[in-house]
Amino acid sequence: MTAATERTAGLRVARAAAWSVLPAELVLAFCVVAGVRIPTAVLPAAEALVVAVLVLDASVLWRLYAARRRAGTGRREALRSAVGVLVPVAVRRLVTHEFRALHSLGLWVVRRRHRIPEGALPVPYTGPQTGVMYTFAFVCVLETVVLALVIPWPLVHAILLVVDVYGVVVVFAMHAACVTRPHLVAADGSLRLRYGALFDLRVPAALIATARVERRFPGGGPVRVDEDGTLDLAVGSQTTVTVELTEPVGFVRPLGRRGSARTLRFNADDPRAAVAALVTPSLTPERTAPNPSPGLPA
């Protein structure tokens, strides 16, 4: 077996071990915090298994890091590259999204929003989904109560209680991320499209050709890219503003895939105000105003 094959096999084993063992350890930790009585033999066995997984992952990470250092890569870049190889990009992005959503929940509680530059127009977009999110949160709470009455086993009940409570927190965090991270139209006419902590796209003012109010109901998820180069950033399965660009703009999708689009469709609670801000910015020598939507009052 060659060295490259050994590294590949070790990488696969490390990933599989982390995916299978570490989530179970997290559930066990939640149970301990919740005061659930765990059998005496379970905790030492679980800790030994987790230590073994961490040692395996550290060994693979060190080999990847050492290989990049031998190739002349700097320390920080070598470590970043090794972590990028060991941890799949989708996992890294999901963890990042969750931390950002929880941070947004804190901002929501203190009634603050995330990075609104001076002179920029916030464009909220949560109107169509607010009722759905609160309904979903209520269903999660109701499910927690029902399961507490139905399940007789204390250990299973405690595990499901922790999972359900965290699920309610995540639902509110996702909605808070959308509330605290609105779309932005800067003073120079540039556009920043966001969907909570999952998506962020900046569009320079010079690339915006036209903007118009246009209600559409695209299918699929909240971030969808058509084959014709159209990005739909839907909320509640609808978009209300369409922006045409002079050339395609690149972006990163929620799980790390890259794409590009020349037509952007997104939802705005007040689409006319958003379009008006896009078509009547303070003009600069590098930019002319985009064409407004037909019928939009001046």
C-alpha cells in the first residue's frame, strides 16, 4: 500500500469515526447536564472511545499538516488546509451557520441588527415566513409536551427533551438570523443580499443594470439557481424584486457549492422602497442609474 493510499484510508476512517462517535458523545453530555442518571460503566467507555477518536483525528491532522509544511506552506495556511481536508466543507459551513444563527438570536433579544453601514437602507424580507416559523416553534413545543406524557422511559425522555428544546432554540435562531440580517442597499446603490446566516452576496453598484418590482413564486428551496443563470432567493416561496446585472456575479451556496447568476430575484417586505433605493442612488462617475421598474412612481 502506497503512502498516498494509506493517508486516504486514514482520512476516511477518521471522518467516519468523528461522524459516528462525537454526536453520540454530545447527546451523552446533554443528558449529564440535564441530570439524567447514566449507568456507571457507560461514561468511562464513552470517554475512552472519544479519546481514541480524538487521537486518531489528531494523528491524521498532523500528517496532513506535516505534508503541507514539507511542501513549503506557511504554518497558518498549512493548518487551515489540513483542517479543510479532514473536515468536509458542508460540515464546516453548517457549524458556522449554526453559530451565526445563535449569535443572531442574541442580537434579536437586545433589538440590534448585524452590520448596517451608515447611509444603507435595510430591506427586511421575513414577512412571508414569520407566521410559519412561529407555528413551527409552537408545534415543536407541543411535541415536547406530548412526548413527555407518552414516553415512560426516563433516559429516552431526557434525551428527547434536550433535543426538542434545542430544536426550538434553533428555530428561533434561524428566524432571528433573518430578522437581524436584512438585505442592504448602500448609499452608492450597491446591493447586499442575505438569507439569515446561510447566504450572503454582495453586488457592486456598477453591475446593476435594471431593477423592478416583480412578484414570482419559484419552486424549490430558499436558494435556487436556474440553468439560465437566475438566482431565486425566495422567502415563503415567493420573490418580489428582480435585478438584472450587466455580467454574472459569483456566490457561495449554503453548503459550499459555488455558482454564478446574471439575474437576481429576492423577496422584500417593501419591494417598491427597495427598487426606488436601487434606481435612485447618489450617482458616481463610474455608474449610471439602472432602469426603474415600469410603472414605478418617481
